[in-house]
Amino acid sequence: MISKIASALGIQENQVRKTVELLDEGATIPFISRYRKEATGSLDEVQVAQIRDLRDQFVELEKRREAILKSLKELDKLSPELEKAVRGAETLAKLEDIYLPHKPKRKTRAMAAREKGLQPLANKLFEQRMLEPEVLAAEFLDDTEEALAGARDILAEEMMETAEAREEARQLFSRKTTVKSTVAKGKQDAGIKYKDYFDWSESLAQAPSHRILALFRGENEGILNLNLAGPDQDVLDKLDRRFIKGNNACARQVTLAIQDGYKRLLMPAMENEMRAEAKKRADEEAIRVFAENIRQLLLAAPLGQKRVLALDPGFRTGCKVVCLDEQGTLLDNTAVFPHTGPGQAQEAAHTISAWVKKYKVQAIAIGNGTAGRETETFVRNLKLEGVTIIMVNESGASIYSASEAARDEFPDKDITVRGAVSIGRRLMDPLAELVKIDPKSIGVGQYQHDVDQKKLQASLDDTVISCVNSVGVELNTASKQILSYVSGLGPQLAQNIIDYRTKNGPFIKRSDLKKVTRLGEKAYEQAAAFLRIRHAKNPLDASAVHPERYDIVEKMAKDLNCKVADLLANESLRKQIQLQKYVTTEVGMPTLTDILAELAKPGRDPREQFEAFEFTEGVNEIKDLRIGMKLPGIVTNITNFGAFVDIGVHQDGLVHVSQLADKFVKDPNEIVKVAQKVMVTVTEVDEARKRIALSMKK
């Protein structure tokens, strides 16, 4: 297993072995990649995750191998040759091919023929000697045609279940299968969004993942008829070459068996495999794209600790208004009605202006849903000096507002108030707020409900854990939700930390974590360095330096005759540190280099600096758009075929991959990121289908 993983990933066996050992000991991916670089040879998070996933695949393969061996033994079919073949199979497909002829199955036509005693006839036909089939058949049944048909059924099953023949067919199908789609009768109007696929054909191997998922979704909804056409003649030619040994009457019986067996047994099996393989491949790519979008959204630039007024807009029902302090604590809430007549608009203007002054508001967050642009225009017209006004993507805020977490925090507030709080906090710290929402509900994917949900969840968990730990978590203010994603913790330990904090007050030093119920040495080792304590007595407690390495930093300070705090504050002192002096059998240059970088910027946030953004005034709806308009926008979603951009009209426009730059673009992520500010040109507007085409070409 170790050598195969190393070969597959192009890394050394020792790197794989050490990583697997750490994973088996319960170490997390962020911890291994950040704090065990000497052991793994500085493998990054992606490589560690690949090792874990390949190890899991090998484990599953071995489980299936043992189950098959056990079954064959119970069936009394396990010969030395068969056992050798089973143990030598390197893929699940080959393993199943070997098992197939011996696998217990429902009664087949071949079984019925064997019960009639026709196996010897099948064997004689397969020898393909210069004999008359009818003469041979007469020895078994009075009805010679029935006897020959039964013998062909036996031959068809045996040949189509030959492992080597199936592998040859599989390779041909993998390369040459064509997927064809047509519109179902009478579904043209209902399935207008699938219009592109009403008469579609392409190579299955070349079809991009988003198209495969769209075709399968159209089929599931009854809009499209889908057909997979394999390379029938190519496979039949291969089967003939493998099984036909002569040119006589018996050989012609074998040929008939091949044709029947292919059409009835092998072709449907291969088509099912191709469907499953295409779906798996499409799922993996869609999950990868979705996870990357989530990563970019979670790591979007935070406004930081500012006093924020947040509005959840609405027309008739009014705008819910909340005021939050620098920590995101709710100070006050009300409702205003700026869109229901001049009188109430005036009253709303007075309320917002008074609150800005009363609570010393520094920024106003406005949800981008219904009435969002109209509310933004209203607030901007108030000319609030020194206040930044930002539209916030409110996707998923309603999911949070109805969640158990929101009910626990605001039991006496209705869901609209909770939604406004979520909008405000999302501006202050997107990561801390978005981890409270199921990532599938955030709205940056296209096919997240169509793909394998178990694999999607695992990938999203990996992504959220990676983001949370790369940024670090403030131990004394973090919510249970974000603490749950910290390396080595989880929901129960996160709750225990909250309970300890509530009972004993803020944590003063990292080592106090060991006093938390059920938080043992292993969890402390995994979690401590990702948890920060601002203004701690030991300045390293606010950094990403692991407590197990504090002694190294203390030795550095002692050698320079200064304090640890001086090392953090004084660059000239840091420049005097000779890292080579501190190399040990456990700690090498990779860790020491990280420590030195951390001393320069302790607890630094890897996210970009926040930049305010405004949509174009007067462009609020799709009907306001004109071809040729140049508009600012925010990237909301990235797919393999392009990027979706919010230009402030309640309908995202698509910048096709061919329009992203004045050069060929293979991967849109090379050009844009989720939440990035961009300038786009409107190239097409289809109001009826709510489609907007945009370009970023100069």
C-alpha cells in the first residue's frame, strides 16, 4: 500500500509511511501539514489528504477482497489458482470481474440450461471441431434447437463473464462511448432550460462534468431521454478474436452465443459501468469546484472589529435593522419602512441617522436580496459621514436564522432579526459566520444536490477545517460552531470549552485548555496552536507557534539576552537569530523557518485586506441593462465553464471561460476568485430566460 501510494503521488515511501502513522495516531491534516513537516518532508494539506484518501481506498479494496475470499470458501469454489487471482487483483473492477462467474445470483438462462444437462454440449461446441451441432444436440434433447439454444446460453454467460474479455470491453467502452440526449415527447416547454440538450451528442470521455450532471438531472426530471452508445462492433471483433477458433458449424454456434451474450449481458453491464464511472468522475470534479468556491468564500476579506448597522431589506414587510458592537454582540433591533410611502421613509431616515450617531456606527451592511438595491440607494442618500456602506451576499442567512444555533443565541428574537444579525456578522468576519451554515446552503455551487452527498460532505468538512485552522481562532470569543472545526476538537469539546469559559471567565493562557473537561493531551496537542489568546501574558499564546516549541523561542531570546516579547517587537533582534543553532533530531529548518516568520507577524490573518465596493447607481434590475455597459461586479460562483458575477440586478451574469481574459483560459480559478471585485461588459441580455452574458476582455 505504501509503495503504491508513493508511486501514485510521486513522493517518497518514507513520507507516505510517516503520514499514515500520524493519521493512524489521530493527527489531523492541518496539524500534520503545519507542525510535523520534518516527519512528512513538508507535505502540504492537499498531499496529506491525498494520502489519507488513497489509504482509505486501499482499505476498502482489502475489505472487499477478504469478503470475496470468504464467500468463495463458503461456496467451496476457492482453488489455489482462483485465490492467487483474487489476491493479485489491483482494482475493484478486476476483483469483481474475477468473482463474477462464481458469485451467487438469481436464476439465469444458463443455469436453467445446466439443469437440463446441457453443459457437456456447450463444452463440445466451444471446442469448435468439425462436427455437426445438430448431431451433438440430439444426444441431449429430442428438440435439437432447444438443446443448442440452451448450450448457447451457457456459452454466452461463460464468455461474457471472462475477466480478460470484460477488461478489454471496458477499455473500449471507456474510450469510445457516446452519450446522446433528446427531448422527451411533449416536454419542450417545461424543459426550456435544457434546450441546449434537446438534440445533443458527444464523447462520454470528453464531456465536462457540468454537462454530464446536467444531462443526468434532465433525465431524472423526465425532460431528456439519455442513451449511451458503446463501440459495439469493436467489442464484438475483440470477442471474436478471443473466442472463435475455427470456421465451421460449431464455431458459428459460438459466434451466435457471442452476439447474444454481448447484447443481453455484456453491453448493458458496460453501459451501467460507464454511467456509474461518468457520474463518479463528474461528481468528483463538481465537488472539487464547489469546495474551492467555498474555500474562497470562507477566506473572503473581513471588515474586522467595527460597529456595524445591518439591514435585512424588504418592501412591504419593511427592513429589519440591528446594531452590533465590535464583537458582533446585538445591541439593539427595530424595523423601518423606507419603501411604503414618504412619511414612513422620513421616519426610517431619522431612525437610521439617530442610531448611527447613538451607537457610533462605522459601517452599514445591507443584504443583497429583495429590495436590497433600493435600500442601498435610500441609505446612501442619507449622506452619513464617515460610514462605509456595503452590500452583503445574504445567501444562507435565512438557513442560519431558523437554525438551532440561532435559536440558542437569540431565543426571544424572530427569524428576521436573526437574519439581519447574520448579515452584519458576515461583513465583519465571513469565516466565523459562514461556518454556522451548512455549506451546501451557501449558494456557490451548481450541482451540489446532484452529487454523492457523503463525498460532498467529507470534502466540505475538509475545506472548512482547512480554512478555520489556516486563519486561527480567538479562544475567548469564538462560537461553538467555529471551535468545532478546530483541529482535534469537535462539537462536544467545543461545547466544553464554552462551558468552561462561561463558568471561569476568559482563558488567560493556552495551557488552561487542559483544565477543560475531557480535553486530554492528544486534543491539546492537535488544537492548541490553532487557538489564539489576544493580550495573553505569554505573547506566544497569541501566535501560531505551537506550545511544544515555546522552549526554542525562549532559548532564542535567552541567547540574545532579551525577552520573548522583544523578539516579536524588534526586527533587528530577529535578524541575529541563527536558526541552524536550534536544529535538533525532532526540529529541523522547516519548523524553525515557520517560527521565525511567525515571530515577525504573530497570529497574522492570511486573508486579504477589506475593500469597500459599490454597484453602479441606477442599475438595479435586469431591465436597466444595455449591451456595452461597463459595470463593477462581485464574483459569486466559479464553474469549469466560467464565472458568475453579481452586478446588482438580482440576477448573476455569466462570464464564459472564453470571455474571462484576452488569452486562452483553461481554469477560471487562474483568473478570478469568489468574492473578487471585477469590471465587466454586458454582451447579451435575455430578460425572458433571466440570462445575462458578460465579458472581462479588455
